[in-house]
Amino acid sequence: MTRPLHFSAFVMNTNSHIQHGLWRHPLAQQADFNDVQLWITLAKTLEAGNFDAMFFADVVGLYGPVNGSYEVNAREGLQIPSNDPSVLLSALAVSTENLGLAFTSSILQSHPFDFARKVSTLDHISNGRIGWNVVTSSLENSARNFGFDRLIEHDERYRWAQEYMDVVYKLWEGSWDDGALMKDKATGIYADHTKIHKINHRGERYQVEGPHLPSPSAQRTPVIFQAGSSPAGRAFAALNAEAQFILAPTPEIAAKDIAATRALAVANGRRAEDIQFFQGITFVIGSTEEEAKRNEEEIDDYISTDGFLAHINLGLDQATGTPLDPDMPLKDIKHEGGFSHVQWLRDSNPDREPTVRDLAKITAKVRGRFVGTPEQIADRLEDWQHAGVDGINVMNWTIPNSYELFIDEVMPLLRRRGLARNEPGVGTLRHRLTGSDQLPPSHYGRSFRGMFS
């Protein structure tokens, strides 16, 4: 029997998230991202279209080298200006009933005690529809924005992240026992203090006494998302993640990566199916192949070479932060990161030396772009499902048009094929994804339940 896929909308509360230059398209409304009604309308559209979640990316710093120019970032609206998605989620929570609401927050930007309280509040407001994408931040400017001289080493950031998780798990799962909240007017007891516990965490980076101030929400712990695919990131996901975002170039590579992460989860005492995988994909839809290709050409006309190069941090002079000449051969680029990306492009063009301009164009194309009719798109989604993908993280070209087209043109066909649910999902976000409201007993975070009794 065909298993329906889950669908999330991948957005950011900014002008130019991933598809740089598309904000200039006549149908694009993302330039007005400060208008809360844009997001409320989109959330309602996604909910009516049977999407499971609306997922907000976020950063807390600028792309580019330290002390470099950020002229391109500002000119393109490349994630600057941008707003805090956790604040926006409050408005979306009271404007929808069933749509899951996930957001990105870095361990850099908020103390775990304050963050845990914020998330519990959001989960109460939404009746259990919150998810958290855990990130460690990879931008030097992010570290400097929070008082650090530099970004600490990659694997060390994941050690930091694990202590952060331990603190929030203790607050969400361990600080309050079931039944602590009584609200008993007859006895005059609102909450039973014997079932509310200080956590007294003493760790390498944090000292948190507790107790958690909010009472347990419907999910207690939000659905934990993660996107890192390095060895340290994969190990972190195997212990903590309930869903992982991937950008695999092919279903075959996705299947291999999924199997590896699930094997690590099993080694941590979890079930293989305890982690779900969401592949990021963009769609260019046409009623015929020819129309789809024309639509793709129109999209490509708006792509910003400078924007893509600034985002991947390879189209800049690393000393000055200024854009490189688009016609510079890739062999002449002096860079410290992204070597495999550059070498892959050079190897794939044996007849000529690719240029910086080619780097931007190929980056725009390889990010999970599907071009075709609804039937062709459905065929390809079946291939990804067979590879073990549980959901699709739908990336947009224009807001709201990309999602309106997908819902109107592709979703009906997916429902007929059993690739999407016929009935709208209800209940908590975790229930929509797993059938349970709270962390399963096999999850590491659940081990903190009852720890302080």
C-alpha cells in the first residue's frame, strides 16, 4: 500500500531566501514580507491544501567573509532585512487550526532556559503544533553578533548543541510531572509543588536551576528537526532528530544517506522509523513539457548571479568581500571552502573551463529542481518515496504563487495516487507525523521524564 508523503513549505521571513533574484518577478510578493497578512494568507492556503507544516528558515548573521562588503546582500535583500520567525508564529498559530509551524533557532542566539519557555508558550498557543529546527550556525558574523571573537570549530559546536538539548529536555520533559497542574477550585490548589522540580543543571556551558515556568504543553517537547549531514551532524540527528531535512541530488544518494542515519539511530536504541526525512524540492509546473520549459526559462531570466554566489560564499574575493568577475574562470578562484562544489562543476564541463557565472547557474539548477507536467512531477516524487523519503520540503520561487500552483495542479493528482492524504491532518504536529503527541520512550529526550521525582 502506498504511504502518503508529508509536505512542508520552506520559507523565510525575508525578501530573498534561496532563489535569489526571483523577488523581482511580477507574481512575487515576498518583497512585502513585513506584512503579516501575507503570511497569514499563505498559512491558510497551505492548511486548506493539506500541507503538514510551514517551516521557517532563519539566520542571525550575514553571509560573507569577516569584515567583507555586504553590498550584494543588501542590494539583493539576501536574508537582510529579515525578521524573527518565532514572533511571527504567534500570529500564524491563532490564524490556523491544524497547520504545523516549525522554525529555526540557533544555540547561539538564546539561552536554553529562555528558549524553552518561549517554545512551550508557542506550543500552548498553537495547541501543540510547534517544531524546532536545531542549528549551530555556520556564519562568522553570527558568532560575532553574540559576543564571540570567532565561530568555534564545527564538531565542538555540536558538543555545545548537545548540552543545550540536555537543558531543554530537562525543562520540557523532567521539570513537571504529569498531573502537576490541578486547577482545583474546591481545594484551592492550582499546581502541586511536589510534582514540579528544579533541574539544577551544572554543565560546561550552562548552569540552570529551574523549574521550568510553563506547565507542560500538548507536545511537551516540540518536534525536533535537524539538517546537518556531516558526521557530527548525523550523530546529533541520530540521537535527537525526529525529522531531518535533506538536499540529496538523486534518490539513490538519498537512500544511502537515509539508511546510514537510521542505522545510527538504531545504534542509539531508537527505531529506524523514528527519524523522518524531508527532501527539499522546487517545482516548475506546466500543462505540457513545452510550457514547463518556457516557465523555467522565465524563472532563469530573473535569477541573480551575484545573489547565488554571495549565498554559497564562493563568488566573493575572500580578502575584500567584493563580487568576482562573472566571467572569471573557476580555475582562477582562490578559495578556502566549497572546493568540491567547484571541482564538480569543472569536471562536468570537460570541453571548456566553467566561469563564475556558470557556478551560479548550476547552483540554481541543482537544488532539487523538478520541471514538468503534474504527471511527470508525481512520477518523480514516487521515485523519491521509494528511496525512503517521508516528506517533501517544498521550496518556492515566488510567494504565494509557487504554493498555489502546487496545491491546485499537483496535489489532486498526488491524492489520487495515494502520495498525499485525502483528509486534512489534525491534532499536534507530532501526531500528524508519527501518530503520537509526545516523544516516544525510545527517544533520548524522553529519558529525562521522571528524573527529578
